[in-house]
Amino acid sequence: MAFIHIGGVFIDVGFSAALIQNKENSDLTYNTVFIFNIIAGAFLTFIVYISSDYIGRFYNDDQVAVLVKWLSLFFIFNSFNRVQNTILSRELNFKALTIRMFIASTLGGILGVTAAYNGYGVFSLVIQILTTAVFSTILLWSTSKWKPKLQFSFQEMKKLFGFSVFAFLERIMNNIFLRLDVLLLAKIFNPIAVGFYTRASTLQDQATKYSSSSIIRVLFPVLSKYQDNPNEFKRIYLKMFEIISFLSFGLTGILFILGSDIIISLFGEKWAPSIPIFQILILASATIPLNSLMWNAIMSQGKSKENFYLGLLKKTISLVPFIIAIRYNILYFTIAWVFAKFIATSLNMTLIYKLSSVSIRAQILSIFKTSTPLILGIVLFYLADLQNIGTRIASAILFFVIYILFAALLKNQGFIYIQNTIKEMKVSLNKNVSIE
């Protein structure tokens, strides 16, 4: 899957981001990108298919080669929905995108679980991934009003290329480094150690995916609309920065305290060695949505070139943990990996300041408002050395209460946002009850 995710970036070469950032797109522009995506998808399927045997040899496992052959179909299936997905994102029609993804994931999940129950083993995951991609494309075509035509223009590609090429190179780096830990750790450590790390990393990814990062998808098209209005751009950016910081650091604290109980209850005692790795990795979850926000803010300003060069610096720093991994164990690697994420956050804040004059002080203040109770909670957790699930749950509740009180005292934008959302839900519910 690491090879599949890395290769997936080549389908549109950054054109999706360019279409969102671009102020106006013609039908010819969309058709040009659509045809390019299909050609690129077919080419990638072919390349990955013929490379599968070499990938299998790299891992000394023939079954990996067979899996990669089947997974190569993902590229061609996924190439048919990129433009429609981009158009709906540009229009901020995330309701249609979410419903379509939910249905596709549910159908793919049912087929995958059914296949697993009937003894298909790891191929159940292949069935799930491919069927989800097919259902997603079918549903997206039925949702989008735009339908492709056989039109292609090199001139349209050229107009987008100045932005897209750096967006593409930056995404390539991100996808490689995002999965570099598993790719290289599999060669450095034994499979058991890597398995414990992967379990913790996957759980951490899920925590990030289903928390504040869901807000991130909206921000690129929204901030792109205000690229010529610096004051409004700053206002929206700082407000979202504080909201995302509030959600991320709060969830991080709860997951850190309950990490051992989550892993044991979900996966069993045999996965206990994953607990310290998960508790360290989860600290990076607080920064990942913020880094995504800053990435969107930089790209919305059309600064893909600057973002790419900053990415080179961040990725160079990310290589340091692998040097540590060679000399020490996987726990030291994990600590260094998290430190690299925090350094990346500080570099992103600096570039945001240089490009948009958004105060570094204001960004740090937002992090201070939410990180202070988190740091205190972690210190007290270790000092208390809680031994049973009851005391850990009580500690998580206590942390949540203190976190909310601290946010209310400092008038945190994230707390105000949640408070207003709850009020709106109550008003809506009361109206529905009155009507009935």
C-alpha cells in the first residue's frame, strides 16, 4: 500500500490542487485534466504491474508481488474521479463528497469482511480497496453535474503547470516520507518490532483522520477565495488555527491517558508492546492537523514553489530519526520522529508569517492555550502511575474538565466554536419538537 499511495500522486501531477487554487476554470480546462488523469492512471497501472516482481524480491516475499499486481488496478479506477472530486471541493459541496465516500466505504468494507470470513486472507484487503475505489467513482459520477468531453489542450495544461509541478513534487515527497518509516523500518528491525510500531502508527493515523483533520479539506478552497483579501485571510486562518489546535490537543490528551486501554481492548494483550509507541506517536497528532492547515494556507496563496523548498528542508530533518533507528531501538526512533513533526510545525509557522504576515506570536499563543493543560496532564499521569482502568478513565474525565475550563477562561476560539455549535443544535432541535 505504501507503493500504491506514493504512485497515486502521479495520477494528476498536482493538477487537482491547481484547479482549486485557480480563480477561473473553463470546461476545456477540466476536460484536459480529466483525459490526462486517465492516461496517467493507465500508465501507472502498467508500470506498477510490471514492477511488482521486483517489489516482491525487495521484501523477499512472492505474495507481495501478487498483491501489488492486483492493487495496481487502483490507479486506473481512481483516475476517473479526480476532476469530479475537485469540482465538488471547489464548490464546497462536502456533503455530497462525504455521503458518497461513506456509502462506498461501507460497501467496500462489507465485501472485504465477507471475503475475510470466507478465508481470502490478506486478499480481502485488496477486494475492499478496489471495490471501494469502483463504488466511489460510480457514485461520484452520479453526483457531479459536470460530465467529461473529448477535449484536450496543451495550452490549458501549461497554464496550470507552473503551480501544479511544485504541488506535485511536494506531494511526492510527503507521500514517500509519510510511509518511509514503515518502508525502511521493515529493513532495519525484525517484523515483530515493525508490527508493534505499525499497529500504534495506524491507530494514531485514525485518531488524526477522524478528528480535526476532517475540517482541513474545507480550508484550501475557502482560503483560496480570499487570496486577494489579506485581512480576511488572516482572520479566517487564525480562527481556524485556534479551533483545530483546541480539538487536536484535547483529543491527544485523552488518547494519551487511555492509550493502554484502547490498544488492549481493541487488539488484546499480545499488542501491549505497542502502548508506549502509541503514547509517543499520539503527541504528533496534535501537530499534524495544524501542519495540514498551514499547508493549505500556503498553497491557497499560490506559493507552491516556496512550499516545495520548505518541504525539502523538513524532509531532510525527518531523515535524522532513521539514523537514530540504525544505532538504537524503535522507541528512540519514535521519539525522534515526533520531535521532527514539531520542528516542521515551527518552520511552517515561519513561512506563513513571511508570505501572509500572520503573526508568529498569535500562532504560538493559540498553541500555548491548548498545549499547557496537555503538558500538565501528561506530567501528572506519569507521576500518578495509574495501574487500573477505572483510575485512568477518571483521569481522562478530569483532564477533559480542566482542559475545557482552561479554554473557557482564556476564551479559546475552539471552545467558543463548540459552544456555539451546541447552541445551534439545541435551537434546531427545539424548532423540530415545536413543529411536531
